[in-house]
Amino acid sequence: MLELRKDLFADERDDTLNVVGKSVQRQDMPGHVTARTRFFDDHAFDGLLHLKVVRSPHPHARIRSIDVSAAARAPGVKRVLRAADVPVNKNTLLSLINFGKDDEPALAVDKVCYVGEPVVAVIAESEAAALAARNLVRIEYEPLTPVFDVEEALKPGAPVVNPTYPNNYFEYHERFDHQKLRFGDVEAAFARADIVIEHRYQMSPIEHAPTETNGSIAAPEHNDRYVVHTCAQGLFFSLGTTAKIVNLESNRLHFIGGTVGGGFGGKVDSLTEPLAVLGAMLTGRPVRFVLDREEEMLYGSPRGAERIYIKDGLMRDGRIVARYVRSYFDAGAYTRLSSYAAIKCTAHIPGPYWIPNVASDIHVAYTNRCPSTAMRGFGITAVDFALEVQMDRLAEAAGLDPMEFRILNAYRDGDVKPHRRVAKNTALIECVQVAAEKANWPLSDQARRQSSLVGGGTGARAEIPATVLDQRGQIGRPESRGAPATGTLPAGAMRIPLTKEPVMEGTRDGRAAPVQVPRYAPAPAPGPAGPPPAAAASRPAAPPASSAPPFYPPAPSPAPVAPPPVAPPAAPPTQHGAMRFSSVFGTRRR
Amino acid sequence: MAKLPVQLRLNGADRATFVDPAEPLLTTLRRGLGDFAPKYGCGQGTCGVCTVLVDGEPQLACLTLAVACDGRHVETASGLADGPDMHPLQTAFMAHFAAQCGFCTPGMLTAARALLAHNPHPTREEVVEAISGNICRCTGYEPIILAILAAAAAPGARRA
Amino acid sequence: MLDVRTCGSLAEAAGLLSADRQAHLIGGGTLVMRAVNEGRLTEGTLVRVTDPAFRQMNLGGPRIELGAGVTMAMVLARGELAFLHPAARSIGGPAVRTMASLGGNLFAGPPYGDFTVALLALDAQVVLQAGYGGGRAVALEDFLAARARGGQGLVAAIQFARPQSPGDFRFRKISRVRPKGIAVMTLAAHLPRAGGRIAQARIAYGAMAPTPIRARGVERALEGKPLDAVSLQAAAQAALEGCRPATDAIASEWYRREVLPVHLARLLAGDGR
Amino acid sequence: MARHEGRGMASVNYPIGMNLGGDPSQALIHSNPDGKFTVALSAIDLGQGMKQVSRQIAAETLGVPVEDVYVDTADSDTGPHDMGSFASRGTHRMGNAVIAAAREARGVLLEAAAEELEVNAADLVTDGRGNIHVRGAPTRSITVKATAQAAQFKQGRTIAGRGIFLLPLSAVDAETGEMNPNTAFAHACLVADVAVDDETGEVTVLRMTSAYELGRVINPRMVEQQLVGGAWMGMSHALYETPEPYYPDPAHGPRDFNEYLMPGPGDIAPYHVTVLERPAPDGPFGGKGPGEMCANPVLPAIANAVYNAVGVRVDELPITPEKILRGIKANGGVRPQPRRGGAVTWRPRDVAVPA
């Protein structure tokens, strides 16, 4: 049911390639249809042992005692693992890129923070023996009050979910309880808007539900290493995580995977590899740790829930003049990838539209549920739902057709986005036009004439506006959440140097490029440190000349509301180009 | 507990192994006999990736007692091709790009094979019914349905 | 560890089951093997029955008797049981139907047990065999009421009268997933008519209580009435009598109560939706 | 009147690759003595087609037939470092690394051929069918196989290449959110037609029509796979899925594929996708990556279609029959909104994918 429209953007593309662009059969298809494709579990090992974990039945409880004696004596049991057996029993998934503090144990130490948290692992000769022995582990708990609602969790006095983050939020930049986006002056624009519309949206968690559950098999290799067959979505990610937790040099781990029975983000977390390797180390035998379906459904870490509030200022002619988004990612009990999702979400706001005043506050809150992780559409899916339902409401309020309303507000080449970078290579308008045509949804001639190539990057669309700043939401100071604005960043100000051009090595035959290859501008010459001149950086090249003037005139520039410019606050220390997030995202503790 | 002997025909070949008394056929096929075509997806009978034929009828290997298959003929997706020659279902799945991750594919093929054995010219609704116990999380099912319909129209589709 | 005992006769199996509280009959395996795989059943004995009587179907007379080991696929293979095909086809996919037995379906917890809903609307009787003694027949409704207590003996067979007119029997499983989905609710109705009026209606629900139940209020409302707008209205008003639906992953109690009268009305009206 | 049809739309964009950069991918390519190439990656193929996308990009860049290239994923002993298959980064990041590696290997290949043909390597071209010849003079040629044999056994050259692609890491400003996020964005617009049963709240998706802009399409059938499967998942996310049906109350979590609701093969809606190509300046041959975004527009489009059908806004996902029914009751009945456009002119399965 796919149709290729080659006529659009034809002058940006040649269609002379030999095999790129052709519907060649997949390399893996013969293996799939003959059942010869080997997934991680399709490997035979002599003396294979099976690992099953005992999980917490409580959302929040202190562990009073653990008695594994009966399980250890049970038939077929080779080893029972407890928290003390894990060499480095605290990790955070993004510690490998220095993002956030270690906050999650492989096996719970003195308290459990969600239903399903692993507490004890049983390794036995067969799955049946491991399951039978699992029933013999006795754990005494003292239940604690749980918190399940993100906004309840952020109130002072809420139960502390994750001791590493005692205020129940991820800490951004060692300063704030959320990630900010500030572009222009949304409050002033709301005051000027003809219509202000605010709504609340909620996405429940979503499970990846791949048909292959998470799992791995770890086995001692002949050369004092361990081979690991895994379904990890990031092979070196998982290798690095495992090496850290079991405290082995990374070259003593040999990870094999690459053929995975569906992932959708649910196989990024290394849920099984560390304990499987530890089991192999401690038993000297191959150890298989595979989640069963119920574990996968309930404890295999979902796409986290998000609660999103959107407030928009709309003019009667259909132009959106301000958008403010406040949202809450439900991280569950530990951080995993939620902290990064909020950053990605921040860069995505306000969606594929040009709006002169935009602000957002994205929070990551800890609750007593299974930690959430990445999923297809990471950081975007829920906010796109909220934004696009909101857009439907706005179109209705403006009395405009939803398609026409999208085209009117669409971003175009050359527009400055609220994260202060210029939009390039845009094509939203064309997608709307083509979908409308195919769906027999009539558009006005004016809407049909619009183009992503024309009308962007002009006037206010090319400017970084004067921006109101605040210090709301300081870590440990909930009373600061309602604090007044602290000043205004002058128009055009930038604090983060532009990223260098992509780094590519190995292109030694620069002369004999075979076919069309990516076009790379030369890397900029190293300049002095510090913010580049704003105007030069923020003003894009003029859009391509066009015979047809844009139908929609550029929105009027916002009235100058800024007080006399004050000196911008000092930019936070940054280490550009270095592989360290710690200056931005908090100190990593190991 | 003592292991029990089980003899069965697996894809036409006589095989024998020893099993735990309550062992599911899936474990026996994969760990005992080395046929990795049927997969573990749930152990609950809710996903279909372990679908096999027992005496020609589709069953879920995860819910079938291995000892109950003593003396019976078990067929998996490993036995679908005739040596190097692919079954029309296999070539149709390839032509329709009816697999992505490939994990559900052996079970889908087996379910489709059971359908075509009884009903060589199924309607779309009958195809949908035949794969209704098989979860696919990648394809949205449409290419699988089209592939099975195409295979039914191909010569040799009822080949066992 | 679990052991398996294979019994050549129903009496032997019944004897094992009554003598050992840790013995569990395994039919098609769809309930028992799942418990084994998930580690909820790790000790005791699984009792298999290979007695041909267990899978026997007596379809000749007005009274039908089906062995408890008869599978959904076996029901679907018999044209004489066409009125039960919608119910049998509502169970799982084809592979599950090859395995799932009628006897097992009587033990499926809510919202499962769709075939049992059909049997309830047929006023079925359950033939129980306790120990080595002979069988005794109990009403399915009584069997279900006592199910939670257990210990009723081995379910050997199920008996019911063939509907006089197959068109009098209607079955509808409300599911959000097509064609195979778990039930929001399941409805079955046997509406024998005499002189255009309903006589001895039997209406049964699944997923509206901890076990499949009879809708006695609806049966009363229809008794002696023609199937018209007035009686449909009365039936819908009585629809919820005796219902104790649960909130589960599929639907809330509120939703089940809210839409039961709608689906009942559509079933009784023969609305194909 | 119990059944109401409605139509809704949504338009979205999507960033390709890890948002802040700092996510390198590496590839290694080498030839065997017959001129057949192996690409070693530690990228993951979880169904999205990493192996085949890398294979086509490698073959295109090398200038050899696609059958002469096999891609091996993923073994940490042989495949060099890669961040992993997530964030729609596979095609974009790994594709560029494969190009870099293939260009280096091609450089050696042409140098070896030049030595055999006694010409300048800069004057050589490949024909994509296994031959190397002097530009403008197809008769002065050598096969890739002969070249590889000469390189291996005569010249002592390794026809191999290594490649890395890295967008450097961006910092993020604490006070403004300023950052250098992705450079490549994909775009989409989707129209959903639904029918809503006003007595039960049940939604039937009648059809979906969409347009996607994904940069260069590397393999149309594989793009179709992603978009068709993704639309199914979007429909599933919109109407069915969650492990916490009563969130934030955590009770009643589904334990299996029966309780975890997803559309079955009998629920799928006819779907038409039009794909546009605006190549990404930094993508491999302009490719972006459709893997993640293809579910996103479906969710709001269905929500907006439900509103159009019965006048109920469901702002909480998933849009269950219960939520719709509660909305209808709260409104005192259905409030159908204006119809939009006419019937679609495409029919299911009437459009063939280009070979």
C-alpha cells in the first residue's frame, strides 16, 4: 500500500543509484522463513543452568529478612544469588555516557521500590527446579506507603521512592527539578492572545510486548572469558553495563546478538545479562536467564506514562502566538532512560510549528512502579498525541479546517526553533498537502500553494526573541516553583556553541567517491571559546528565491516587552565535544 | 525424579530422548532434540510462536506434555522445506516481505500450513481465523495475510 | 517435582484424584501446563486420561453426551453440533482449539469459560465421577456454584438436550480483539418458542460474575412472551439481575454493567453487530 | 442510530538519532579473495532491517552487486563499537559509518585495479555488476574478483575499510533549553476514518491515509514494512494498549497476550501511504529512518476522528470504549461534528510497491 511520489523535492535528489532505492529482498528473510535464523535462545549448551528471580510483591517495602536456606537445598539448585553477591550493585543505565547518578541495584538491598523488583536469584539444573526452589525463598517485608501519581510524588512530604533522588525528581544541571525551555515571553503573549486554551493530556504506560521476551545465555569461554548470547538492542551498551555490574574488564566479555525477536525499545535495559554472567562466573556453567511472559508484560519496563498540560495563545486569524507545555514523565522507581526522554521532548516542543513564544517545563518524577524506559517514539509519542489533539481544538476555536490550520502554522526552512537552532530540510507542509489530496480532503488553493521552502526564515521567524528567564524549581526548594521571573535574555543570545560537523574517518578515497554520498560542510575553524555572535549564528541564509510570494504573511513581531537589557546570567560551565554529560546532568557517583 | 523415554517422529525422522515427567514438548524439541524452530514466547498459550503440528493438527508445544507425544508425528517449521526446495508458503512469505524480526514466522508458517492442509482455497476471513492465535508485533499482519492467500493460489501449496 | 500418571480408565483417574489432593487432572493442558510453566504448580501429580470414553461423542439421540476430553476442534468437526460452532470457535486460535477440552473449560476462571456459557444456556448436566464409583449427573449451574470449593470429582462428560430448532440457540462473545480475543462478556441464549411465545428461555452470561451464570431475571421477563420490542425492553431492564462483574485488564465493572443490556438486546433481536 | 463515522488528522515530525549526538557508530568491511565483501557491525537487527539497509548502502558505495555483500550483526569480538539500535539511529548513524568504511575499501579496490590495468585509480569506475573499468572506456576493465585476487596474492593489499560516524555531543542550557539536537527530521501527516458505536463506545478504524517524508528511501518494501506495521502499532497504542489500564492505580495489569489488548488480524484497517523523499543533508544517500515515528500520528488522528464522529474528546490514552461511553453520557448524547472531505479514491491493495 505504498506509493512513492518522486516529483516532490526532485531537484534535491538524483535517482541514479544502483541498489539504494530498490526493493531488494532482505538478507535475513530466507533464514526467517526456513526457521534457521538463530535468536539468542537458539543456542545449545551442555550443562545449561536456568536462572529465575524472586520479585517483590510490594510496591514499596523495607526488607526485614531473607531466608534462602530451603531454596538452596532444593533439588537441582546450584546457587542462590543475593544482593551481596553482586560486585557493583548500583548502576544507572546511562552511566556509560555519564548521565545521572547510579540509582538502581541489580538485586534489591534493603528496600523494594516497585512490584516485581528482583530480590533473589535462583540458579538450577532445569527451569522447573528453579521455579520450584523460587517458591521456597522466604522474604519478610515491612510495607511502606507507596506513591503512584507523578504530581503527588512531587509534593513535599511524599514518600521517598528512590533514595538517590530524595525529592522524587531527576535533578537537571545540578540546579533544577526539571528541564526548562524558554523562548520569548509566553506570559505576555497569552495576555495579548485573542483566545487562550489549556488542556490536560495523559498517556498510560505502554508495554513493548515483543514476541521474544528479554533474555540471555552466558557461558564460560575457553579463554577465561564469558560468551553472552543476548537480545540486547545495544550490544556494547549491554556489554558495558554488564562489565560494570559484575566488575570484569570489558574484553573478558564476548557478546553475541544482533538478531532480535522484536524490541521497540524494550531491550535496551540489560535486564538479564548482568545476573546471567554473574551466575556463569559463580557456577562455572552456562546460565540462561529468560523473562517469562508475565514478567515481560509487567516487569520488563514499559514506555513510561506522561501527563502533559498544554496552554496555547491563539489569534482569531489562526496564528498560534504562544505555547507553554508542562509535563511529567513517570519514571517509575529508577531513572533508566526517562531523564534523556525529557531532554528529547524539550527539543521537540512545540511540535513541527513555528510559534514566536514557547516555554516548557519537563519533569521526571519517581513513583513506586516498574521503571520505565525507551520505546519507539521515545519522548515524542505522548507529546505528539497531546499537541495534535490540542491542534484540533485550536483549529476548531479559530474556525479553521484542521489541515489548513496545520499548514498556516507549520514550520518551514529557515525558521528558528525554540531550542534556538534553525530548521532545515522541513517537509511538513508537503506531507499535509499530499495526505489531504489522497484522502480526498479538500484544501484551499492558498493552502495547496504553500511550500516548506518558501516563507520561512523571514522577519521574526528568523530571530531568537528576547527571552524571559526564571529560577523556578530549584533542587530542594519547592517554594521556588512559583518564583517570579528573574530577568530577560536579550534577543539573539546563544549560549551553546554550534556542534561541529559530523566526524567521519576512513574516507581515504575522497577523490573517487563512487556515487552520491552525504554532503558535509568543512568543519568550522576552531574559534575562541564562548557563545558565538548571536546574529551570525541564528540568522539563516535567505530562503531560496521564489516567484510566488508566500500567501501567509509573516506574523507580526512580538511587541517589545523586555525591560532594558540586563546582563545575561553566566552560562553554565560546559565541556563541548568531550564525552561528559556530568556538567549538565549532575555528578556521577560510582 | 527419573526421566522418561519419549520416541516420536520429528519432521519425518524417528527421534528419541529422555524428558522430565511434566516437561512441555517445547523444551523437549528445543533443548532435547535441538529443533529451535518453535520459539518460547509466553508459555501460556497466548502467542502462537511455538505452534507445531502433532499428527497433522496444530498444537502449542508450550502447553503440550512431551510424554503425550510418545509415538506421534511432530512437525515444525524446520520440516516445511523439502530439502533445499522451499514450500510455497515460504516463497510467498518472502515475496510479500511478510517477516520483520522473524520471531513469529515459524509459528505463522505452521498455522498457515495447517490451514492449507484442510482448506486449500481459504478466504481472507479464513486466513485471518487461522492465524488468530499467532501474535505478530512487527508487520501489522497484512503482509502475512496476503502471503498466505498468495501461497494458496500457488501450485503445491498442500504439499505436506 | 511434578510427576505424571497416565490412566487407561476414567475410574482409575478418578480414584487417583480423590486419593491425592496434590493430583491434578490434565486434559488439553491449556490451564495446567500454563501453571506449570509459570511455576504456580511445582509439586504433585498430573493425571492423564487415555480412556477412549473420555473423548467420546454421543450425538445420535435427542440427548447429546460429550466426553469431558472432547476438544473444541472435535466439536467444530461435527456438523450435528453446528449450533455450538460459534461457541467452540470463540475459544483461542486453531492450535488452542485442538487442545482445549470441554471439561477444562468448566474450570476456566473469569473472563474465560466461554464454551461453558453456551452449555449453561443449554441446561447442561455434568457427569461427575468420584473415586472408583459410578458417575452422577449434576446440573452445570450447581457444579459451577460449587466449583471454588473443589473436590467434586472427575468431570467425565457433559450432557444436554439438542435444541429443537438450532435457530433458537444464540451465542455472542463480546471481545475487543478480532477474531480471537478475550471476553468483555459472553452471552448465550436458548429461546425455544411455542406458538410464537418463548417457553423455558435460558440465558447465560460469562465474565459477569466469578463463574458463568444464568440470567434468571431475563428468563422470567421473556417467559411466555413473544420476542418483541416490549419483551426486549423488559429483558434489558432485568439484564443485570444477579451480576457481579469484576474489573480486570479488559474492562471495568462499570463498563460491563453499562453495556450488558445493549449486547443482550442485540443478541435477542438477532442483531448481527 | 448507533454507528457514527468520523475523520481526523494529525501531522508530526520526528528527530533521527540520539537527540544530543555523542552516539558513534562504527563499521568494518573487508573483501575475501573472490571480491565478496563482509560488513561487520555490532548494530542490532530487531526486525527493522539493519542488515539489509547496511548491505544496500555498502554495495552502493563499493559499487558491487548487492549479492556480493553480506552483513554480520552483531558480535562484540568482530563488530566494532556501536551505540545500538534505538532512537531511529540505525539507518542514519550506521549507514554513514558503512559509507565511510565502504569508501575506504573501495579506495583500495580501485588502487589495486589501477595497478593491474596500469592506469590512474582516479580514472576508474565501477559498473555495479562486478566490473571495474576506465571511465569512458568500458573495454579496459577488470573484474572485482580478479582485482581482489591480485590484491591478495600478488600485490599484498588488504581490501578493507573502517568507518565511524559521530555527531558530537551537545550540551543543554539549564535556563533556556538551548541545545544542538538532531540535524535530520522526518515528517508525516495521517488521516484516520473511524466508526464509533454510541451504545458501547467501540471504535472501528475504517481506513488510514498518510504521507511520510523520510529522506531517501533505501528500500521501498522495507519502508512499507515499517510504516504498515507502525500504523498497526499506532492504532494499537491509540485504542488498546497499556499494562496499567487504570493508571495511576496500578491494579489489573495484564499478564499475557490475551489480557494485553492489541488489534488482531481481523481488526486491521486498509492503509495507504505516500512516501516523499527530501534527502537529509547528512543522511546516508539522504536517508533518515522511519522506524520510530510511524506510530505517532495515528494516535492523535484517531482521537480527533473519534471527536469528529461523536463529539467526545478523549484526552487520556488509550481511548477505550469505556472512556468514549462516559464522554457520550457526559455530553448527554452524541454530537457529531462536520464531515470532512469525501470518500477516498484509493482502494486497498491497488498500489504496487515499486520493485
